[in-house]
Amino acid sequence: METLKTSGHAPVNGIQMYYEIHGNGGGLPLVLIHGGGSTIETTFGVILPMLAAHNKVIAVELQAHGRTSDRNAPETFEQDASDVAALLKYLKVDKANIMGFSDGGCTTMQLAMSHPELLNKIVVVSSNYQREGMIPGFFEGLQKATLKDMPEPLKAGFLKVTPDKDRLQNMFEKDRSRRLVFQNWPDAALQSIKTPALIMAGDKDVITTEHIVKLSHLIPGAQLAILPGMHGTLLGEICSAKKDSRQPEITATLVQEFLND
């Protein structure tokens, strides 16, 4: 990613949280939060330069992911949100835009609920707020899943930046557990979000279209964009990117128009 300006580890809430800063854009920074099992590169490698052309981008890696250390505690969306909030304070960022994919989108919504003072706008990509929002069979498959079932590009992406198979196994187990124990958020929790929101997903996503539409209706004033493709196709995410597709460019344009509006 030729847009990289600096990177480092921040001591937040007992972990060393990895972050990168890209681009020279003015205004509020855009924080990118990757999906479960992912790194900055595997989720945002394609679209990040497009976003960094107009924004100062702060990309993070959450607990146990990529180059960020772990803690002796489960992963939770609440803890992830607290970690991102602490990172922003460490970087002396008073307010930011947030864009999260999949599990990172859940973290983004949690940030909007628990740390609204830090947020200007949010972009939530392919995320659910209730268990019923996942496609049929999702949780049954996850219950039986082992590291062998993890997509090879995600395993390779992790090992590229942290060549430690034990840490990969640990990350997989914590991600899997977080999803299996996920409890529904009540509608009122989403209705409490006052941060302007753009909700995005693919029409063949692992989140049902009906659930995405419902989510967009619950967050007051939220905008909605559903594009053709699978989980992450609209970002150029490593497991679902289409060769020569312009979808990431379209997504970046929609996000930028939303942020500029």
C-alpha cells in the first residue's frame, strides 16, 4: 500500500494495538476496522488507496488479529469498541469517521452506541445486529468449524504479517467463540444511534438482504446501498474480490459522497 505514511503499536487496555496511517487528506480521519479473521490488507488492501486519496485513513487491527497482541480475555464487540476508542485518544483524535466490515461493522455500531462523542459518521458494511440476520445454516456450520475450514487467503494473510501458527489458531478460536455466543441487540439499541450512517452489503452476502434493510430502517436517517456480489465483493476483500471489478471504486465513491455530504 504505497499510501502508507506511518505505522506503530499503541498501548491500549492491556494490548499492543497495531495501526497504520495512510493518505494526506484534510478534515476528519477515516478509521477502517477489518472483518473477523482478517488483517488490514486482507479486508482493505484494494480499496484503501482509493479512500486514502481523499482522506487521512487510520487502519487498525483488533485484539489477536494480525500484528496486534492478545489479552487473557475473550473477544467481544464491546471490548473492540473500547480498544478503538482508546487508540483514537492515544493518537489525539477527538472525532473521526468509522468504516467497518463484517465483525468490524458490528464494532462500528457498538462504537456508535457506547462512544458517540468520538464519531462523526459511520459506514457499516455487511454486518448484522441479530442472529437471525445470518444466512440459514451459518451458526450450525460455525459450530463444527475448525481452523482447516478458515479460508486459505485469510490464513495466509495472517501468517504473512505474524508468522506464528499458534497465534493463528488462537485468533480463529476467539473469533469463532465471539460469533457463537453473540446475543441479539434489541431494536431500541439501534434506534438509539444518532450518528449519521451508511449501511452497505452485497445481494449475495452472508447477511440476508431483508436484515440489512431492517437495520437501515432502525438507525435513524440511515442511508442504504446494496451492490451485486458476495460478502466483501464491494470492497475487493481478498476472499471475494472479482478480477478487474470496479466495485471497490464504486464503493469508494459512494463512501466519499456520504462523508462529504
